[in-house]
Amino acid sequence: MNNELLQALNILEQEKNISKETLLEAIENSLITACKNHFGKSDNVKVVIDPETCAFRCYQEKTVVEEVTDLVEEISLVNAQMIDPKYELGDVVQIEVKSKEFGRIATQNAKNVILQKIREEERKVIYDEYNSKEKDVVTGVVQRYVGKNVSINLGKADALLTESEQIKGETFMPTERIKVYILEVKATSKGPKILVSRTHPELVKRLFESEVTEVKDGIVEIKSISREAGSRTKIAVWSNDPDVDPVGACVGMNGARVNAIVNELRGEKIDIVTWDENPAILIQNALSPAKVISVIADGDEKTAKVVVPDYQLSLAIGKEGQNARLAARLTGFKIDIKSETQAREAGDFLDYENDYLDEEYYDDEEYYEDGYVEEGYEE
């Protein structure tokens, strides 16, 4: 029996990832519960289990008395000395309890205690596994639609992709494999409740970490990210190695790396720009692919005035203001974009022919520290 129990515990430990010590503790508690159901109480019941062999011994501790008033906790001196003549009044005698003596109900209750403990530990193991993956990307298999939500199997547990975390217009087919970002893992009585997302900006960041070795190794950093899921994402990257081009590393040869991410996001456009500590240069980069004539950034107010060529105004603003909106989120600045003509009419366009904006001033270090950058362009 002990060998069979040991073998069963080893199998459970391997398949369910539940420690043998936890299972032995469950068996101990079940025996104590069975004793309580059989004798009415279990305060004086002790269980000893050998973790190596799974041999166990269950016994009651009874005090030796002259006259017995409690059959569960007391034993007469006569009966105690029949076990061992050395016993005297006040001594504690260990009386072995045979589990075979337990009734059917007590046995069933003990079995239920063990099964309940196994279920609890199994849920805890699964919770711990996915809780460690919180704020990370995992691959799941689409199971079915639950109303407008999607049930996704992650392997050992199911996750819920709610309507608010789905990309607008994106549909899924059963058995389809998709990558999702784990938002939150909650412990419930029925097991872990896992909430996932396809719209979170961190999903894009994690995908770059998995596709781009330089990002994973920390050579290239993703400094900032702004996203309108299903449409467009902008990321600002920086290289800690002067010999590594951060944008090139993220794009990959012939665009292989970024295209893999675009395909996973089903055609979502991704703009990769270079991060710069100078807010003016960063804003200029963030407005890519639009060309910029000048940027005046106020670091204290977190505002910026941008001038672009007339023919680039619609590109800088983007469809329904998307490009400007994403650039503002990426940089943290409120950006006011004007065309060259609008800026001239408003009187806040700095003309290249103005004497004080000569070439030496452009190269002045303080000029850039003030958060200003200006580039020439061709008509």
C-alpha cells in the first residue's frame, strides 16, 4: 500500500506540479478529519508520515487516569499497564488508530479532503504560473465567442479577451493562434481569471522584444510608444551602442523584423523614429514621415510650435489628426502645427533670410538646449 501511495504521489507531482510535501499534508489532514468524524473530536490525534516511504501512523494521545470519564482522551491505569506495565497515573499513552475502523462516511470525508486539497493546489500552481507572466505576451488558441468576448486557451488555463480589449474590426476563427498581452491575473474559487488584450501599447513593445535581439538584450531601448490599435503605432527607440542603428535594428533586413510584427497585428502601420533628449528634435522625428521646417518647444509648459511646408501640412497632421495625435502622445508635448504660410501670417515663422538666424547660430549649443531645431527644405 505504501509503495502504491508513493508512486501515486510521484505521478501527481510530475503531472500536476504539486509538491509531494503538500500532498502528504493533505493526507495528514484527511486522517485527522476522519478521526474527528469517527470519534467526535481530534484534539488528541497525531499523524506521523515518513516522506521517503509514505508509511504513516495515526494515534491518539490518552492520559492515564484512575477513573475514565472521557473515552476519547483518557485511559484507565489498568488498561494502560496492559499495554506497558511502566505506565503510571498522569502518563500519556499513544493508542494507534486503525484507518480500517473508520466508517464509510468518515472515509468518504477523508477522500474529499484530499481531492479538495489537490484541486486547490492545482489552481494555485496555474495561478502562480500565469501571474508570473502578467504584463507579458503569450500565444493562445481561439476557442469560441462568449457574447462579444473571446475565450482563448493559453495551455493550462483559459483567458478572456473582452470586447474593449479587441482591435476594432478584428475577427477570429476557432483554433486560430494569436498573441495576446496578459493584463491581469485574478485568483478565484474556480481558478485563475486571466484578462488579456490586443490593444495595449505594451503588446507592440513585447513583440519587438521577441523579434529584435538588440531590444531583448538591452542594446536598443524602446523609450516611448503611442498606439491607436488596428491603425497606427509610433515608437521612439534609442541605442546604447553607437555602432548600432536603433531604427535599422528594429526594421531588420528588408523590413523582415517589423513586417513580422505588422503581420501579427494584421496590417497595423508602425512608425519607428529615433529618440532624442532634445524635445525639439524628438518632436521633429515623431512627426515623421512629414518634413519639418522648424520646432520651438517649451519644456516647462510641455508645448511646442511646429512649422511645416505648405504641401506637408496634411501629412504632418495625418488623417483625422492621427499623426499629430500620436506624436503628441509619444513626446508628451502639446503640438501646434502650422503651415509655412499660416506661420508667416501669424508672425511666428522664423525666416531663413533673417540676419540673426545665420549658420553660426544654428550651430550654437545653447540654441539646441532651448529646444529648438530648424531644417531646410526644397520647394
